[in-house]
Amino acid sequence: MTVHVVLPGGVDDVTAPSGGNVYDRRVCAGLGVHEVAVGGAWPRPGANVRAELAAVLAGFPDGDVVLLDGLVACGVPEVVGPQAGRLRLAVLVHLPLADETGLTPAAAAELDAAERAVLRAVDAVVATSPWAARRLVGHHGLAPERVHTVVPGTDPAPLAPGSGGSGRLLCVASVTPRKGHDLLVQALATVADLPWTLDCVGPLGHAEHVARVRELAERHGLADRVRLTGPLTGEPLHRAYAAADLFVLASRAETYGMVVTEALARGLPVLASAVPDALGDGGLLLPPGDAGALAAALRRWFTDEDTRRELRGSALRRRGALPTWDEAVRDLGRVLASLRG
């Protein structure tokens, strides 16, 4: 029996990398499944795209196992629901739709209701962290045995030599409101008296928020110290990690936070928010949306050798316990195999 995976169009676009795209690519390659990409303005596509997705699902033989990326599935219950009895459906949730920052209350409520309908209709739900699995069960009223956790893997990487000091900071994340670059700039403004630079690596797709981050940096006199580099992949991204002394992520919401484990794989100390499962005991977890707490943590990092020593040691210990992609492929494979019977 063939296992089909339905993905949002564009997951191969290396100019706009994301944790969800990387996850999809790695597990699909490991499982050797049949992939179908459907391009559109997910999670709220137009009528033509909805019809295309409906046709894709209708073309799969009765009883086949189909894994749908949540970005494709969760906003269109009227398309996914009618196939739930005929196909063995699983939905992979990278981020609950209503958790995206910047939605109006009405839009968030609409997406939340659509997601609930989809997840209650399908045979299995896959979450990318224990925290996300618990939230989906509680928030949507799902049976716990139908919700499975498959955390992302991490590629081994050499230790980052850094700059030899403490002032080279790195943030790897799309510049969107949810990732909190504005909070990070506000926090850094309080330590402007100390020597540091920040490289923000990631797509600059949210024009209004990118402009806000740049305006904040200029207002605080930090424009020459906060660099928005755009996305990097391959060797340029490896060099960015290698040059860093501290990894920072000020996210308002995450389901896992793969960039955190990528930093820890290099032994980089981490200050981050909203990533409890990825960070583990490997760094300092801060409350989401709290620029003051982040500012205080940054000042301790810059001024207290004991803090730097402790965070470096925590990162090295966590480095040896990170999950692998082989484990992720194995765990997801077990979920999909359980649907065949």
C-alpha cells in the first residue's frame, strides 16, 4: 500500500526556508513516500486551490494512508472531511493555525474552528513536540491516543568556535511578528552601552514587520549593529552559526523550535522563549513577550562570566542528547503503519 503525503507548494524553495519545510523534506526522504505538493495561499486558499486539493484526495485509492501537512489540511474541513471515511488520514500540525501572530480575533476564531473540525475527523494527528500534543488534545478535545508526538531531528555539527568573546549574537528566524525580532531589538537597546552585534538570518517576507524592526533599530541608534541578512542555507548558514557566541530567539509562540536544536548541536549557548521541548535543559528559557526579562538575561550574559560558563556548559550537555532524524523517521513511520490495519 502506498503512503501519500500532501504538502503545501513551495517546500523545495530554499530561498524561503522554514522549520516546517525542513521537517517535511527530511521525513519524506526517509520514509520514501509518494509526495504531492499543492500550491496556494494556505491556510485560506481560493476556490481553485480547494478544488485542486479535493481532486488530489479523490484520486487516491480507497483505504490508502494519507499524511497531510496541517497548513494544507486544517483550514479546509469541507475538503478534508468528506474523505475521512474513505482514506486513512493523518494530519501533521507544525503550528496551530490560530497561534500565528497578527490575526484578527475573527480570523483566529474562524481558523481555530476549521482546524478543530479537521482534527476531529481524521484518524491520527501528529504534533512536533510534547507541549504541542498536549495543547491540541486539551484545546480541541481530541482523544489522547489519536495524537502522536514526533519531534524533529537534528543533524550533527561541529562545535562553533565563535568570536573568542561574548558579543556576536545570532538569531535564525523569519522576520515575522511571531518570531519577536522587535522584542529582541528593544531588549538590546537596554544594553547598548556594551559591545555586541546581532545577525538576524531568515526570510524578510513580512514587509510591515521588517520595517518596524528596522525603525526600532534606527530609533535606538542600533542600525549599524543589527543586521537583517535575509535567508541563508548550506555553507553560509554554517558559517553564521560558527561565528556566533550566543544564539537568541524571542518568539512569542513556537511548537518546537528547530533552530534552537541546530544551535545546541554546535554547542552554542541559547537564550530563547516559547521553546521548552527543543531547549530542554540546554539554555535559559524566558517568558514569551517579555522584553524586560530578555534584557536582564542579555545583561547577565555580557557582564557575568559565571552566567556565560553555565550556559556554555548547558549547551554542551544538551548537545549529546539531541534527537536524530533517523528517530523522527522511525517514529512517524510507526504512526503511519498503525493506520494501515
